[in-house]
Amino acid sequence: MSSSVYHSSSVYHSSDIQHAVAQVRSEARVVGYRNLLSYTTSLDVAVFTRADLNPESWVPGPSGSYSATYDALLARGSDLKRVIVKQPKGSFSRDDAEIESDLQRKALSSIIQELRILAHRSLRSHPNLTHVLGVFFQEELRPPGTRPCVIFDRAAWSLSTYLHEHAERRIPSSTMVLFSSDVASGLSAIHTHGLLHGDLKPDNILLFPREGRLTAALADFGTCGVAGDQNETIVGTAGYYAPEYFARSEYHSWVNRLPRDIYGLGLLTFSILTYHASPPFPRDSSKIQHDDEVCLPFLLARIPRDSQISVLLDVMRHSISADPAQRATLATIKASLSGTTDAGL
């Protein structure tokens, strides 16, 4: 793998998605029921009815801080399809945004942001991103309001579940490399639009039967943000932080810049190689992560001997550097992984 690295002069490309996400994250006036309707119309997103989805039959799934998910059956004519419904916690008034709580605003901004990103014309069919199928506006009476839901294609697995369930049978090396390559391609797509995911972990990677194989796709864009924005730290998950995430880090000014996702890709590769046996780091790992002579050996020592795939170990070595400017570029990593998948293992 080439030693190409980031430099402090890295330029982030502006885009209409970047502008929209920046607005959603910073301006309350663009977070509201009517704004969601506007996005739905402008992005040409399908609107489903109760007859299409039958909310009474939904099966509860994982729940987060601002939203919950459900397994549902989408019926359009004679076509039946299993889908995932993402629903905010709480309904919203149609006309008076002032009565919404802070939690509701965050839930709605998360949904608007995810829709705005994934329904964009250049991203909506990308094989390495989750696909939005449409929206559903669930009317409620107590209290009166509307609960806007986003309908997603249903994955066969989360990467987390897949790794756990295949830990004994083992996963072919070629599949591990393909999953890593898929994630790199998904990151490249959003980085092109100046967006930082910021929360790469096995739970946020979904596996779909696409292009004749099981394909990995990035998920959970409700908390991602604009690369380079210094107003608000893009959230992450303990155990998967990049060194710059820690407030006292000498690299903290890099916290919302693209190399953070490169570090996250390195940690995700570690999770794949270890079958997600545990998070890469303990909760308080700042000291370990800021010492390159300690950090990489700490991770490499936990990778099983039969999982030590050279190209993926190289991805880790070139991604997991305390100094963001010393991490490999995404283009370099993609080229390395693509060359391996094209040639076979």
C-alpha cells in the first residue's frame, strides 16, 4: 500500500447535500413537519399509505435515542416486500413547531437528514449505502399529530450479527476483503459530498443481497455531519473513537474532518478480523490511542492467526495512526482493496 497521507490543507468539496445537512444541524427553522414534506416532494420520494404498510402488524426492532425501528410488510398491488420502518419517538404537530420538545426536534432533524442524504439522485442507488424506499406519515390522535416514518430496504444481516454468527464456521478471506472494500466505497460516496459519517462500527453496517453477492452498506446517517464543521462534534461510540474525538487530544481540531472515517475504517477492519468479539478499545483508551508504538500492537495481538489477512492488516497499519495527517487516503485504501478483490486471494 502506498504511503500517501492526509495533509492539513485537505479540501472538502461543497455540494447541495453538504449545504442541506449544515442547515438541518444548525437551523431550527428547517426542522419541521412541513420541511419534511418539502424534501419528500423535491426529492421525488414515494409516500406510502396505511393500506401499503398496515402499522398494526409491525414487529418492533432495535431502538435508539431518538427513534425506533420496526420490521414491516410493504404491499403495493400484488407485490409484497419485507421492509424496515424508522419511526421517531413522539409525534409532531402540523403547524406549530414551538410546541415540540428538544428531543422531538433532534428526532425529526435526524430523519430529515437521513432522507436528504440517501434520497439524493447520486446516492439513492449506491450499492454500498442503505436504500430509502419512501416515507409514511402516521396520523395519531392522542396527542393529535403526525409521526413521519422513513421506509428502508430490509437487510439480510447487520455486520455485527453476521460476524457473531459466523465466528465458529469462519468467513472466507475473500468475503472479509469484499466487506472492507464495500465500506470504503460507501465512505468514498459520502466523502465526495463533503460528509463525515463519524460512527463506523459493525452495528452501522448492513448486509444486502446485491450484485449477485452479500454486499456491505453504510447505515445510520442521522447523526453524520459536514466535514470540517467545528460548531458541534459529530457523535461517535465509545470503544470506536478516533484519537481526535477526545477533547484533550492535541489533534482535537481534526475531530470533524475526513481522516476520522479513515481511522474508523481501520477499526472496522479490526472488528471484521476478530469477528466483533469485543470493541477495539476500552472506554477510556485515550493514552493507548495516542501512542502509535502501543496502539497497533495492542490491536494486532488480538487478531486470530487464521484471520491475519495481509491486505486487511495493511489497511489497519495505514489507518490507525494517532496523527490524522499521517493516515492513508481513502483512494489509496480503495485501490489496495480493489486490487486484491480483482485478483482474488
